[in-house]
Amino acid sequence: MWNLVVVLGLLAAVAAAVATTSDDCSHDGHIFELEPDADVSHVTREIEIQGGRICKRFDYGIYRGVAVRLDKADFEKVRATRGIAKWWPIRDHVPAFTGNAAQFAQHARERTRRLVAVDVDDDGGGSGARANVTLSSHVVTQVDRLHAQGLTGKGVKVAIICGGVDYEHEALGGCFGPGCLVSSGANVTGSHAKPTDASIQGTFLASVLAAQPNRLGFTGVAPGITLAVYGLHPAPGSVNMPDDVLVHALDRARADGADVILVTQIGTSVSAQDDLAKAVDRVVASGAVVVAGASNDGIEGPFSQAAPAMVRSAISVGNAQAGVTYGIDDVHQGRYRASGSAEMPDHEATFDFYAAASFETGTQPLPQESLELYALSFDADATNGWCGQLPDDFPDLRDKIVLMGSGVCSHRDNVRQAAQRGVRAALLYQSSGGGSPRVPYFHGSARLAFGVIDARVVRDMLHALGSGSRVTVQLPPADGPTHPLLVPSPPRTSVPAVEASSAWGPSWDLSIKPELLGVGEGVPGAWLRGYGVPDFGTATAAPLIAGIVALILEARGPLDPATIKSLLVMTAEPVMYNNGTGPQEHLAPVAQQGGGLVRAFDAAHCTTVIQPCSLSFNDTENAPRTLSLVVENRGEDQVSYEISHLPALSVYAFTPNDTVAQFPAQLETAAKFAELAFSHDSVSLGPGQSVTVSVTPSPPKGLDARRLPLWSGYVAFNGSDGSLLRVPYQGLSGSIREHRVLHVDAASVTYAGESVRAGATVVLPPRGSGQVTNLTLSVRSRSGLAEIDTRLISVTSPGDGQGWGRQLHGFPMAWEPQLNMEQSLPSTPMAIPWNGRLKGGEYAAPGEYKLAARALRVFGDATNDADWDTSESEAFRIAYARA
């Protein structure tokens, strides 16, 4: 077990192992990792001797440690304490979605009051419930085929680390504890034993993963799992989440026995050496699968993966457009009665009614009395003849409710003409072309009450009228109870494609990301006592993959995370490139789609395993000559494979102006492909046999290496058993190390949000006061930074013997991402607040200075000055406020 001393802010007591004092640890937080044999108590005493104040003690499954405030301590002496191996500053991350229950509480209460109790076995038109609805996202990913085999994820424990889950929702079991769907968990940022304070996103993701039978008739990917929820809730007045809290949640989930951990995406990238990355790696090494959405920052182009998806051991999930999408309408419930026919018995039935009154203020209120139905045609599929003026002999229908189809005319024209002839109420339906019933929108006053019903109900009504029945209709009040109805819409693309918002890889260490694609568009789910189809993108696709992992574990039994990842990636189906103008003739780059769209059935039943799941040939400067794949037959029959190469489009990571190319406007592709040489052109494996296949690439010719082009494709294995397996590969032409990360004007200073002019004086808080400073050093980077250092350079005393200035407190800092994702805007600068404190704990004297940033390039050598870029601010003066 590794030990850890956690120096942090905003981590509350969550277990009996946590002891708390009254100190606030919200400032100067760091994480110190200890050597395996270090004594935590000894390190704690040393920290206290150096002036640190212990806030909390933790007994993690992966880490043991304490929480300490170091604002009055000598950081360098603490870092030198015997037993400390590594350290990191606590970073704040911004969750991709921060909506919570409080924001939507009133909406939820209103929906709860208006919802109609629905029998989920009713598949008629009356209740709006649809039994056994198979979602399109399940069909295109083969989840439905696993469900048909009876697989539900039974026996698998999945943890969600998110903003909390509304476990009282009917689709999530309605309870918490043993025997419930949500059987365990905690609010890891508070003292609650339950994951209270449900969030919109957490509730939705849990339902995509494991929804139980409900009024809409669908289920989640793995409804048979046991679910544990670990709620993340930022401190009051903040949307940020310190990564020590995320580390704790990961460890707590694994310690509680989670087989799969689904983590909500957060807005900041991390390095492979970051504490959060290390925590993910160790959780995966212990046997759990970690799944996360890649992020919805696809517009930022390559290298836009968020944490923790970009961690090498995690499964990063992109978002594909594939299949039917859904909407959810709140519909009223009407009733009709047919009587008086000699040909059919009297009967009555309910029907879904889309009232227009709540959509168009000009419409009249719905009549509450029972009205006789009048049909202009007894053929529900016929087009009516209302285009133009109504006939002069049009009957007086003021005491009737008129059934009218649209035909080749618009509903708008029909309603207006009917209103001119005194019609008070109408039921509209689509009489040609099919389609889902929707309430039409009218400009101005329609002057009659109307709504829309499904054509299936219309056929029943017309059959009764044609049989001689008198049909009367009772309409509901506009403010009466409603129930949700799932409404499908046609696919947005003719073939699957990567959604434009889905984040691109690779990670800055050139690991292949994302691993694969799920479906994150138009997927319905639970929505705080109701239902909705939110646009969460990759965050929606991630629980689909987590659920598929649970189905695979149920089908195949225990598997290590690397094998599960390989099964998912090698059975996925690559999709064609689409830049928004339609499918192109080449496969999308691996940096956009990984292995492609997941195929759950194939992954669950594939008898061959190929590892590793992908091949990264790095950049030209660090490229291995050859990489190897191990192909293993775990089945009971002999299988032969033909090995071939499927190239994908190459793409320039940078523009000619030396900035990361945004997608799709700046992203330039090239139909230039690598060539691959294999040690075997074919292999034949008996049961239990394996073979190593070496892959040697020749990068494509004719690419501009200064713009760091990514080239990629797939090593394809075409099996005699009918299988087709593909392993993605990727390389980069050029040298990332030679790519400048800071331009000369990258550093600037702001005070209270305003730029500081040359020669201006800024006032810092009193020394040692702990007050928030208004002075910020802004650093605009062109790419990820392997390390960043900051210095204070004296203008009045340049020969002070300090060399290149005095180092600021807390620096150097290992790794900063390309962007400050707090605002999620391209080229947003990294903001470094400074209160005058220098390395060693002392404060700079009043005077005239420059602030400077020095950044180590990706893959750079910290001992080589040529691998560092430097930028200095304008000169300004500092003074301190009086205490």
C-alpha cells in the first residue's frame, strides 16, 4: 500500500477513519505521497513542527494521510521531510455540468403533481406508457442482443462518482440501501451517509446505466447491477471540485467493492504524473474498470480530452451520432366513448392528447363538456381537400369537435379556416407521411381550441364512426395531469458518425484517446422525478459503456481491466469521417474515434483477445521502430486470421499559425496514409495458443511535420470464424519537444480583472494575512506544459545575486494543460494568483518588478535550457495594504 499525506481544502469527514479539527484547509493545499514504509504519524509530527496545522486524517484504501494547512509553514522544509516521495498541489477542477436539485426543485415538484399514475404493462394509445421499448442506442451498440440472452449485469457492482443521484425516482428503484438498486454510497464532500443532494446529471447518467422498468417503458443498459453513488458537491459559492476529493471518491468506491467506476467528466486535463492520474492508475491496477466521458470540447480540436478520461488506464468514451433519437413530450389524457352501433359493442378508451393551449396564448381554452366527434373523412390516410377555401355548404359544427388531418395542407391553414366557420374545438392528426404527433405552432390567435392525437387512435375512432357509432370526446383541462411520452425522430445521419462536440485525442503524452465511441445523442433518461433528453454528449455515452462492461462481466466472468478494454476496442466498428458536411470516403482519424462505435455482443462473445488494445508510435523523435501485438485464442476451436491494414485520414494538429487547430473550421485533413509491415500476414491459432505479431510503420510522405500531423489507422484481423477485429494505431510526424509552448508575449498581469499597465502600482494584501489577492499572472500557452515555473524579476536591483529572479511560492509546478478549462474557451490563459509570497515563505519587498513564466516543453529535458520557453510581463510596482 502506498501512503499519502493530503494537504488540502474542502474535504469533509466521510468515514469513521477521519478525524477532524476546526482548521480550514482551503488554501495552500498539497498532496505528499510517502514511501511505502513511511510512518504517517512521524510525517504528521514533522509537518506540525514546521508550522503546518493538521485538519483531517484519512485512512484510504490506496492512500493513508492527513489534511494540513501550510500557509504559515516552510514548504521546502516540509517537502524535505523524511519519507516523502512526491508532492502535488491540490488543483480545482470544474465539473462539466453543475446543475443541481435546487435549480430544478420547483420544476420537479410541478411535474410530480401533474404526472398520471401509469400501468407500465399498458401498450395502448391511452396511457402513453410503452412496455418493452428497445432504445435505438441499445440496438446500434448490440446491447439489445445481450438483453435477449437474459444478461442484465447481475452480480456486478458499479459506482458512479457524480453530483448525486435521485434514488427515489421510480426509474432508479425508489429507495436506498440493501435490496435497492442504489445500495450504497456517500456524499464524499459532506457528512451524510447517503449520496444526498441529487444532481440533474447524476440522476440522468444513473438511469442510462441502470434504469428500472418505468412509465416510458425502457430500461438502462444494465438494470441488474448493484449501484453505489458517491456524491460530489462543491463548497457553497463555488463550482470547483478539488482533485483530492476525486481521489478520495475513487478510493472509497474501490474499497467498497466496485467492479466498474463511472466518473463524471471534469474540465481540466492532468498529466500522467498527477495525483488524480495516479489514483486512477492504482484503482485500475487493483482490478476495477474506470470509465469517463472524453468531454464535449471537440471544437477545440486535438488534445482536448478532459480528466480523468485522458488518464492512460481509464476508458475514454467519445460520442457518436447513430440511430434514432428521442424526445419526451408531456401529454394530457383524453377519453372517448363509442355507442349506439349495431355492428360493434359500446366501448370507451383513453388517448394521448397534445394540448396546444400551453404552447400558443392565442388559442381558446379547451371545452370541458363532452362533445360529439365529427370527421371530415373516414379514411385516416387520405389527404383532405381543404387547400384553399372551405365549401359553402360546410356544416355548422359549433357544438362538435372536428377531426381533421393535415394531408398536403398545413395544420395552420386548416385551423384558421375552421375557426372562420365557427368551429370551437378540433383534433389534429398527421394523415399522410406518418411521423410523430407534435403540437403545431401558430403565430397570432387560432381562435379555437385544438390539440394533436396519434393516427392510431384516429383509426379506432373512424372505425367506430364507420360502424354507425356515436362518438363523444371528453378533453382534459390544459392545466390537468400529464404523463411523459417517448417520441422517436429519424436518425440525423445516414451512417454512424462522430458527434462534432466529442473531444479529440490524443493525450499530450500521445496515448490513444478516446478508446471508443458510445451513443450520447437523443438518449432518454430520468430527470428529477420526471424524464428528459438532456444534451450531455460524451457524459451520456460513458454510462452506456460502463453498463456494457457490466454485461460483459456477467457474460464472461471476472476479467482484468486491460482485457476488458481490449475486448471493447478491438470489436468496435470504425466510422467514416464527417466534418459536418456528411460522411467522407475515408475512416475518421483514430484521434477522433479510437476503435470506433462499441459493439457489445461481439465484445461479450469474442474468443480472441489482442493486447495491447492500441499502438502509439509517439512522435518522430521518440518513435519506436516496431511495436508488437499478442494474439491469443481463448476459444475451443481453431481460428485463422488474415492480417491487413485499414488506414484512416491524417489530420494536422496545428494550424499554419502555430495554434491547435479547432474543429471543424481550422482542422485540415490529408488523404495521406502510413504503410505497415507485419511479421505475419496470417496466423492460425488452436485453443489456448497465442502468437506475437510485430508491426512496423512507415509514416506517410508529403506531410508538413512543422504542423505535427497525426497519422493513424487499424491493424485488421479477419477471422475464419467470421470475426473482424481491429486494433487502432497512431503516430505523429515531427517533434513535440521542438514545438514552442510559450510565445514571448504569453505572460501578462491583471489586477481585479483589468490589465496592469507598465509602471502601474498594485496593492497586495497584508503579508501573511491569507486574504484573497487581486493580482494574477496570466499565462497563455500554445500546448500542454510538462512543467511551469514562475519568477519575480527585480527591475530596480537586477544584480541582486538571484540569477533569473526569485521563484514564486508553490513553484515549479509539474504539468499544466493547454487551457484553463474553468471557462472552457479556446486559448483561455492559465491564471496564477500571487500575494507577494516567494519560495521559502518570505514576501517580496515593495518595489518595481516583472513577473515571468518559464515552461518546459512536452517531452522536454528539464536540465536543457533549450527545452524551456520564457515570457515576461510588463514592469509594475507592488505595495502592501496595512494589516
